[in-house]
Amino acid sequence: MKMLNKKNLLGKGQSGAALVIALIMLVVLTVIGLASTLNSTFENQLAGNKRVSTDCFYTADSGIQAASAYISNFNASTYTLVTDTGGIPADLRTESIDSELTSPSLSLSPGVSFQNPPTVTIYHTTVSGAPRGSKFSATGNYNFAYFIIDSVGCDQLGTLLSSNCNHREKIIRLLPTETGGT
């Protein structure tokens, strides 16, 4: 009878393929796990950025809505004359701005407060005449005053790295003339 060698018994018919396949599968599963973790972290950052930008927009929009609620904010006689256009935003310098109201009254609903309230400025322009498509141009019973409400809102988190949003609306005030508009 032949004596079997111990070395032949242990390694007979096995080349280590199962170990190699197991290691490859382990590496593949680790890479998939890391990729999903990084993707999840990135998605959380995107969601946070979206929330902050939405918060900024709604803060700026609320400044416009609150300023629009007071008719006294659109009395051009209370405005300060703009002598240097360097103080107004660069993209508004092409508008015919003659005066501004830097601290308009803001009408906030009861219970509404801001950690960082919006900064609102109302600009009066020298544009005159009826707005296009208003069907007022033929009557002559009205004058029109044109305003631009500029509101800057920031996120309400109060962190060191705050985000800002600028929101503008053009407002036209309809003024009856002495000959009488209704």
C-alpha cells in the first residue's frame, strides 16, 4: 500500500479559487458600500443647500409683500433724492431712478418675526405714462407712479456662513387726476 503524503492530502484538487473569488466579492461589496455612503452624504448636502436657498427667497419675498401692504410706502414725497447712482445696485443703474425710501414700513402678520429681517429699499422712477396693455392710455384720467421694491433676505439659521437672496418687483401706482378718475 502506498503511503499518502500529508502535503498531498491537504492541497489535493484545490487551487485556491474560492478564496480569490471571496476576496473579489468582498472588495466589490466594500466599493458599493462606500459609494452609497458618499452619495447619501452628497444628497444631504444638496438638500440642506436647497432648504437654505428657499429660506432666503421666502425671507426676501416676505419683505416685498410686507412693504407692498403699506400704501404710505408709495408716497413719493417722503423719498430721499438719489444724487449718486453708485449707491444703488449695479443692475438698477439703467433704470430711471430719481429717489429712494431706505426704511419703508413693513406690515408683518401677527406672530411673524425674523431672526434676520429682510432689508427693503423702494426706488421711485421717472417713468411716466400708462403701462402697456393696461387700456388706460386713452382715458387721460389717471397718472402712474412707477416703483421698484428691492428686498434682500438671508437664511434664518443664524450661522456664520449665511446665504442671501435678492428679490425685486416693479409696482405701478394708479393715481387719479384732478379731472377725476374713478
